[in-house]
Amino acid sequence: MKSRTKEDLKLLSELSKQNNWEVDFAKELAMSYQTLVLTDLQQTILWVNAGFQTMTGYTADYALGKKPTFLQGEKTSEKVKSRIREKLSKGRRVSETITNYKKNGLAYDCLITIIPLLDSNQVITHYLALEREAA
């Protein structure tokens, strides 16, 4: 397991204990990703991993408190955004490829998997997005 993945797993495990999430982060993080984005139910960014700045050009400090939509722009598909909203509204995980924009303005296709995080009462409390640039 890569060092960054170990660091991410450790932090998410600590957050999981605090929030009573019932998720196997070791299994989830086995998926290929470059960045992780944790949001609350209103999709406000609470945490990003170190890969976020590498992939997007934005620092964690800049992203915190914003919604991930700040990465979207002219070529971002409304259909894809609608499919994401629909699945999340049903409490389902979703995987889509969406066009985002880096800080320098360059568009990139981002393969995103969003996992609703459930507490011990099976209530969604947060979302975790695993993201990587699509090949």
C-alpha cells in the first residue's frame, strides 16, 4: 500500500470513529484514486487529501468550505451532474466521468466515485469522493 494511501486510511479511520461510519475504508481505498474529497451533506468540502493540490492546482486551504462545483465550468455536462444528484438523492454510490477545471484553467476529465457515508443508524452523514484523472 502506498504511503499516501496509508496516511489517507489512517485519517479516515479516525474520522470514522468520531462519526460512527460503517464503511471499510481499506476496501474502498483499494480503488485507484489521486485525490479524496470529504464533504458534509450540503456538499461543503471539509477535508481533501494531499493529492488534491497535485491534481487540481488548488490548495486544501482554498478548497475547504467550498462546494466541489467550484471545479466545474463551461464543458461540465449538466446530464452528468443530474445523474450524480439523482443517485445521491437515493442514497446510492455513484461513479461518473465529469469535466472539471484546474486552477490554471485547463479542463480535465475526472473519474469520480462518490460514496455516501452511513453512521451506525444507517443515516448518511457525509460523502467521500475518490477522484482520478481519466485516461
